[in-house]
Amino acid sequence: MEKHEQFAQVINEGYTFKGGALTMGVAMLDGQPVPGALVKAPLSTMNRHGLVAGATGTGKTKTLQRLVESLSKNGVPVLIMDIKGDVSGISQPGTSNPKIDERHAKIGEPWAAAQFPVEFLSISNEKGTKMRATVSEFGPVLFSKILELNDTQSSVCSLIFKYCDDKGLALLDLQDFKKTLQYLTNEGKEEIEQEYGAIASSSTAAMMRKVIELEEQGAELFFGEKSFDVEDLLRKDREGRGYVNIIRLSDMQAKPKLFSTFMLCLLAEIYQTFPEEGDIEKPKLVFIIDEAHLIFNEASKALLDQLETIIKLIRSKGVGIYFCTQNPIDIPPAILSQLGMKIQHALRAFTANDRKAIKLAAENYPLTDFYQVDETITALGTGEAFFTALNEKGIPTPLAHVLLCAPESRMDTITDAELDKAVERSDIASTYNKVIDRESAAEILGEKIKRAQDEAQKAKEAEERDKEDAAERKRRKDDPTFLESVGKNPIVRDVGRTLSREIVRGILGVLGIRRRR
């Protein structure tokens, strides 16, 4: 059998599925498309996670865009973290051009301009529906990991959550946590020691510094109410297309701690909220993380362990997680091993380290007799990639060099006016963008602190008055009055005695005269 015929047979057999599938493109051999050898991704295994990798300018973003469009068409909602603002064009129809027409003629699939239902979300000052979460929703374990607390500090964190639960104090934002920490360290120290045990001031000081560090990255905009309901990520439009939820994170590149905190919180909330699904025809939600290296470069070991655990478990909830990064080595091996679908765009070999990285990347893919992967991976053109996924039995599909389909929506960013219009049309923005500031731990404990401080001030003032009174009494005792001083003067005393005698004599003399009469 001729090589191209054998290759076409392998592709057609390996990419034929019973259930629904997304058409990715046409397989290529020796640099040319093989007619009819369409490469597809089965919907039923898209909750087994995936990776899109490749050097800058090789077409990763457009691949993500096409993947998101195909999922939406098939009724699968998508949540995508947009670091660079590149995927906002999904909300607008694309424009045909000769290159797109030529590409799809080779693929053998029609192309038509389309736009998709989009919800723009934000965790910062970016325009969009605000996504927030309360400190209470994190819980002491996850919150401790976010702050990178040691065991002793984590136990204090658990005590704070316990105290607030027992006293009915709502921990909504970071100010609530800070105020509780302040109260239990100072005014409430005796109370906490009697009921829960002593807290070391060194631990609370270290925790306060960690919270302030998180605040400096803008976390105060994320923590608070109204909490975002993850069920709102599962919406579909009237045509049954899944909503594309785009989280605008263009101002997050310099805030990796907040970025990883938010992502971990969101995954944890999805895992806790969504029911177990078992084997399903298509995923319930696909979560795409662009520029994934921002998470892993700055993440602590505790965060990585938590992320690894969630990724292993969350697929049972019908959720697939897809990472987009420049090189597969950006992803920790324990997480990389969990990714069923891999789309590898070109890598560039400029240095010896680059060549080593390419060899390692090539080893992540199934063995093949049709490609020299480590060589071909450096020669892939823009919009071309190596592709493999898990078939419906969970077995990797044959590795294919694919000429990928072009996006049907706009392959560019949208204007500010278009963004404003999209936010105005949102069905949920008015609900989540309303500022709620109900009474919580900060206000309640703030009042207790103020009362305690007022009482302490009054006690201090009373003590000072008592001291002043005592000093005055002592001064009066030590410093006699004018009359006392006069009385002690010997000359005045003699004059006084003489005067007294004369007065007495005068009185007695008068009495004597009266008697004689």
C-alpha cells in the first residue's frame, strides 16, 4: 500500500467516532494535506483536559478561538482566561479573505463568518461582569494556602474562621479578616485565650503582612459580595449555543499571586458546586487558561499540589481544563500527565536549551512511523500543529500533523464601543456589578474595638484625675496656707496672745462694773 494511502487509512480509522466530534483540520504528510483525512476531537473525552503549546506567532490563539467556537456550536459553554485581550473578537463575525478560502479549500470544509454569544467578565477594574468571592467561601485551608502560611499560622487562620463562625461574624472581604486579626491580637486577646487558646503575636504579624501583600495586587476588588454563582457559566443562548465567558485579565500579568488565587478559587468552587456526571456525551464546561506559565512560575508548592488534585478530580464533574503556553515544559509533569488532548504548534531552536526542550516536547506524543517529530516540530507553519487526543475508549489517537481550520469570528480585538455594548446587553452584569456592603466582621469588631478604646481612654483619664487629686492633696499638706503660715510666725503668735488677753480683760472689766452696780 502506498505511503499516503496507508497514512489516510490510519487517520480515518483513528479519528472516526460514534459520538459528536469537533473538526480540527486535515492531516498532512510530507508537507501536503492528505484529501479526506480529517482530524477530529471527540466531544465525549474533552473533559480529560488538554494543552495548546507553541512559540509566539505560530497560531496558538487562533487555534484556541476555533476550538472555543466549535464547542459553543455544540452547546458546550466555555470559560476562557484572556490575558492579552486576543479572543474578544469571538463576539463579532469574521471577514473572509483569500488565505482563509485557500486554507479551507485544502481542508475540504466550508467556512462561513459567524459570531458567538459572549459574556465579558472581570476580577479587576476591567469592564465586564464582576466576579467576586467572599473570604468565608475560601475556607481556612484554601485561604492558608493562598497566603502561603506555615503550619502554625494555618492553625491560627483556622481559629479565626472558627471564632467568626461561632460569633456570627461574616468574613466577606480582606478588611474583615484583617479587623478580626487585629481584634484578637489586642482588645479581644483575653477573650480568645479563655475560649480557644493563646495566639502568638509573631504569627498574627506575619499573617497581616501576607494579607497586605495580597491586597497590593488588587485583591480587595475580588474579595467581597455579591459572590459569583458558577452556575451562570453554564448558560446557553436561544439557539442552544454555549456562552463563551471571557475573563478579561490584561492587567493581571504583573499580579500573578492574584491570578493564581482567583483561578484556584474558581476551580474549587466549580468542583464543590457541580454534581458528579460520570460518562457524558460532551463536557458540561470547558475551562481554558491562556498564558498558563503565569500561574506555574509564581505558584507555591501548596498551590501546585492543590491544582494537581483538582485537575485529577474535576473531570468527573464534566469539566475539561485546557492550558495554553509556549512550551510544554512550562506545565509541571504531574499536571502534564493528566492532559489527554495535545495541540503542539511550532517550537524554535535558537539555543542548546531550546533543542533540549524540543526533544522533551517530542517525547510527550505517541510514537509514529510517519513523522520525525523533533525535526518537524521546528518546521511547522503558522496555523499548523501536531495533534493527538483520547478516543472514546481513552486511547490516544494517532499523531497527526494538521492544517487547522480558521476561526469564523473576528481574528482581532474588539473596540471599546463594541465592548460597552456587549456589557450593556448582558443579562447578569446588573446583578453582579451592584456594590453590596452589608454589616460584617469589620464593622462589628470595629465597634467593639472603638468601645474598648473609649473605655480604656476613660479609665486612663480617670486614673490621671485621681493622680492629680492625690498630688494636689499632697501639695496642700506640704505647702501650708496663708493662715497656717501666719499662725506659725512667733511674732504674730505673741501679738495674738497679747491681743487675746486685752480682749478678755476688757470683757471681764465690763462684767465687773455691772456686778458692782
